[in-house]
Amino acid sequence: MDKSIINEVINRIDNYDAEKLVSQLVRIPSENPGGNEEDIAEFVNEKMEKIGLNVKKILSKPGRPNVVGQYYNRENKPVLMLNGHLDTVPIGNRDLWSIDPIGGIVKEGKVYGRGSADMKGGLASMILAAKALKELDISLAGNLILAMVVDEEITGMGTRDLLNKGIRADAAIVCEGTNLKVHNSHKGILNFEVTVLGKSAHASIPHQGVNAIYRMSKICMLLEKYQKDFEKKYRGQDHPTISVGTIQGGIKANVVPNSCIITIDRRVLPGEDVDKIKEDINFIISEVNKEEPDFKVTVRETLYAEPSIISENERIMTLIRNAIEEFNLKFKLTSYPATCDMRYLLNHANISTAIFGPGKLELAHIEDEYVEIEQVVNAAKIYSHVAISMLK
């Protein structure tokens, strides 16, 4: 590869442009639930058109547009896709933020706000990489596709719909925040809803009722022990996780609650036996049932998103490794702890996919979320390096 071309491209990617673009993206709310991606879709559509990409919107639902930009709209192979999502989780309680969650405020080399790490920093890196290639009119033999999709935070229907409508690639990078570490796999999700039924009574005579919250609390304590057992068994390695996410029960303080509902999030490693996981959940419930003769419970599976994994020797992994080493960054291969749209690209469309991008997962979905500008710049440089290596 001609290193002078690479150097010309990366010199086009700077902190000022990255800072400005991420701030602009953060200032456009795109919270989901709510399906509020239309404004940000229009913004990235205009950005990609301005830099000279062939751009089209592909609706998943009315008001839910995916935006696809292509650099050189040719039939030639190969095709590289950079994939990112437009939606963010909700801001939540603004009083818990010390900084405006949609202000796009820059402090000490970081852009703060909802979605900065998950994943508007990644969207910015995608655009900056394509912009640098386009400005230098780099001739590509194949296609570079920027796929910016809706609803990743809930169902993943955006990426799924693009695939169903014929958008394909030979390899892809999901540009989620990985702290610039490379992931060749991600966990799956198995969610359950557990309902315990009791018997109402006046709170002054609780013995005449059956308190569903008390019964449910025993299940919650056993689930917490289940998680601690994982931590002991795997000792810092990638491991399954389980968490109670929500709890609802009772109608009033002076009424013994006759029902309680929890939701459970179980993260699944590639290769884990899903049937065994379901058996474990039922075993935990049976343990409570032994102690409580009046115990009535139902378990309902509400979501399954399968895990994904590719070999570390696949070409997309080699290309990313070469790019990282070119920039004297440390290559570290791990499993992505969360779930992402890799599952659709790899499992449903057989597109060799890696996960790599700016931002830290531990900063996603929390108050005072931020992304480091240096990471946005470095991710853009690496995306452009991979694109040239694969498509030149």
C-alpha cells in the first residue's frame, strides 16, 4: 500500500472538525423509546450529500429513516460497510446531570451529552473518514457504505431492514464505542418477565394476605447470588451476566400486594446453551417454591438476541489490526460485553463483522456521558485506513 496516500488521508482528519461534528450530533435529540430519529437522519443525510456521497433514505417505519451513503456507487466488489445507529437511550432525570445532556459541551478534550459515547462519536468518525477519502478523490475499486440506522437501542430493526432490502457487504465494522479495542464477538440477550401472584389484605392484618413482593424479593436475592457465582467462576474473564432491571408491585401502602413483576436481563456468551439458561431460571424459582407453599409464579421469555463471533483470523480483523499498529496504538482483542447489530450482519446476512469505535461502553447510558475527541479522530483514521486497504 502507498503510505503517502494514507498519510494524505489521515492529515485531513483533525480534532477541530471532530469536535464540531460530535457537538452538532449531540445537540440533536434522538431518544428511543420514542423513535425520535428523523431530525438526526436529516442532518447526517445533508452531511453525507455535502461531502459527495450518493445518499438515500430507507424507511423502516413512517418517521423512522435509515440513511445510507455510498462512496462510489459501483457494482464492483468488494464492499465495506461502516454501521452506526442514530438513536440513543433516553436522557432520564436531567437533575442528575451536572451538564446539559443535549448541549454538546466541550471540556478538556471531551464532548459531553446523551449519545456522545453511544454512539454519536462513532457516527462522526464514519463521516470524517469518508470525507477525507472524498476530498482527496481516492479511487476505490469497490464500495464504501455508511449505514446509519434507527432503533438499535430496542429492536435493531434498522439494520435488519437494510439487509432485507438488499443492502449487502463483504465485511463490516459496527462503530460502537469500544474504547478503540477490537471485538470479534458480542454477547446475546435473553430477557424474562417473572410474575408472582399473592393475595390482597388490609395492611393492618397482613397475615390474612400473601405478600407478592416478599415472595419476589427471595427470587431477586437468588438472582444476585447467581451473578456473584459467575464472577467467582470466571475471575475477571468475559462471563455471562444476569440483572434484575425493573420491579413493579402493589397499589398502595396500606394494601398487601397481590402481584409483583420483575424483568430479568441475562447476557449470553457465544456457545452457551440457551435451554440450560432457561432451566437455571426455573431452578431458582423452584428453590423459592420449596419454602413457600402458597407460591404462584409465571415466567415469560420476552426477548432473545443471539450472540455473534468471528475468527480473529478473518480478513476484516487483519485489516483493523494492521491499521491500529500503523498508528502505534495497542491492538487488544476482546469480546464486546453488550449486544449490537453485528448479530444481524453476521448471523442473518453472513457479513464478516468486527466491532470497533470511539467511546467507552461504561460511559454509555449514564449521566454526564462523554466521548474523547482524540478517540473520534483515531477511529476515523483507522476506518479510512481499512477502507483504502480493502478497496483500493
